[in-house]
Amino acid sequence: MNKKELAELKRQITWENELLYISKVASAYALINSEQKKILSYDMKDFSLLSQEEGDLYIEIFKKSLAGTLGKNLLEFGFPRVDGNPNPMQERLYEIVKNQLEDEDAFRSLVQKIIEEGHYSNTVFITMAFGEYSVPLKSKNLEASYEDGYTYRFVLVSICPVDQTKIGLYYNRENNQVERKVNIDMEIKADPVDAFLYPCFSERASDVNHVLYHAKNTKSINPFFIENVLNVDYSLSPLDEESRFAQVLVGMFEDRLSMEVLTNIHENIYDSIAESEEEPSSIVYSKSDVKKLLEYSGADPVSMEHFDAVYKSILDDQELKAVNMTNVQKMAIKVPDITVNVKNGGDTKVKTEIVNGKKCLVIELDDSVEINGIEMKL
């Protein structure tokens, strides 16, 4: 999937839409604690029979299940074969889509697998929606045509956290006192911790060999869900890639890394993403690509002598996604008590210099400076 296809699909998920129709929604409420993992309730219903108020809550869950950035908290995985045979999870999901979520036993079995192998420690609410999107064909003049289009059928599964609602203090009119009120109700948060879309929507059609996984953010990616539930291969998380690339730089440069070189590395990665016609999440750097990047960015010969050994020890020749090697939106410069966030293009105005015998961070200023939104005169 690319960014445009993801945006197109998300845009179509609304309460009433002639192009994208959600026909069924199934749900399960699972009690999970240190003592037990138990399904307390199942439900399966026609989406059209829900009230709009209830339907809107589901729509919010569905949209948030596709929220985020490809390559960061939205990760696309291919299903590997298992011992030469088709992947069992791929076959299971394919059958659910084929049967249009009519088989309640198939849903119950999937829910059981999620709570047993998804590594959750608190109660969760699991939903599965089946939808059909009548994909409009685009002609040479880019006008949309709805005749003889393609129907993309999919399931969207979301795992939402459940928390006890808090009431706090309230006024009791009967005894004229303020008292603490305790609420035993459990609130389902419309903010999935894990979710996945199957099949992927690629080249504006179904890609049954791939699944799109969603985590709330890069720090909350659930490797147990990816490997044990989805049954796909998972190596390094986006945070792991960012951290290990930083370790490579520290290991090979030691104390020789200058701000100029580091800024060049950041800018060159950003430029490679901006200039490429590929989807940013698909741009990868091999070991040799990283080596060329560092040389082009001005790495000194002594540091480059250590590159091969350091890269091998930290990454074992693994490729890195460009979007995970640095923050492509900005560069953060930190010193004790001060953090300076510099947008791309502005880092050329920041330098390190010796002023009056002291190490200084020097920022080239334009005509004005704002402090807490207030413009100051220079």
C-alpha cells in the first residue's frame, strides 16, 4: 500500500457511503488479567441496523485503526510459507473475507487466538468489520468511472483497551453531603492498541499476500501480535532501526562526528525521500547504500575504516528503511536545559563555533525572532 491508497480508503470509511459499504460487524469483550483470559460476550450484527450514534463510534474505531504513518506505526507484512505450505493465518483470513464474515465460528476462533497469543494484560474489546469498496476506475484524463469498476473486499480487525470510568466527587441531595462516587462501568476506548487490515489495498486492488498492521505509535508496536497472531516475520521495529543506525554512527565515528557531517547525513536522507518517486516507506538503504551515504556526507577516512566491522556487529548486514533512520520532519538539537527543533532546510543556519574560548551553538537569525508567539526586535 502507498500513502495515496491508504488516504483513499480512509476517506471512504463513513457512516453512509454508496462506494464503501460495511455490511457486518462482529465484536467480542474479553476479560484478561493475571488469573484468567476469558471471552465474556460475542456479538455479530448487520452494520446497517445500528443506530447512527452507535455506528459513528465504530466508524471512529475503524478510522483510527488505519491512522498513522506507513513504515512507522503502519507496517505492511507479506505472509511467508510455513514448511513449504500456505500460511495458515493467511488462509484463515482469506476464508473470512470470502465468506463475508458470515461464519461466527471463524470469528470466535480468531478472537481466541488474539487473547491467547496477543500478549495482553488488560481487558480488551475486539471488533471485526467486513466491507466492500467499489473502486472507481480512472481514465487517462484522471476522471473517475464507476462502471465496470473493481470491488475490493476486506476485513478490518481492531483491539481496543477497556478502562474503568472514574466519577469522583458528587453532591448527595438526600443527606446534603459531598461524597465520592464509585463507578463499576467499563469504558471501551475508541483508540486501538493493535489493528490490521486484510487484504492490503495495493495498486487500488486486493493484495491477498499482504496484511497491514497498525499500532497506536512506534513505541507500542506489539511483536507478539505480529509474530504469533498474524504469523508473519518481524525483525526490527522503526525505533530499533533508528536506535541501531545511531549506534553505527557512534561506533564508527567515536568522538570524530562533527555537526556538519551529521547535518549532511540528515539532509541527504531527507533529499533521497523527497526526490524519489517511490512511496517513502518503501525506500531502503542496504549496507553499501549506507556506506555511500556516509562518504557523500563527508565522513572522514579514519571513521570509514571502522564502518564494515561496526555495521556487521550492530545490524548484521540488515537493510534500513530511510524513514526510520532519522526524523525526516525536523532535526532536534539538545544540550542541557535547551532543545532546539529545526525544520528541514533550516539546519544550514545552525552551526557550532568557539566564541570567546567557549563552545557555542550559533543560530543565524533573520529579521525577526518569536518567543512564545511574541515577536521580538533584534
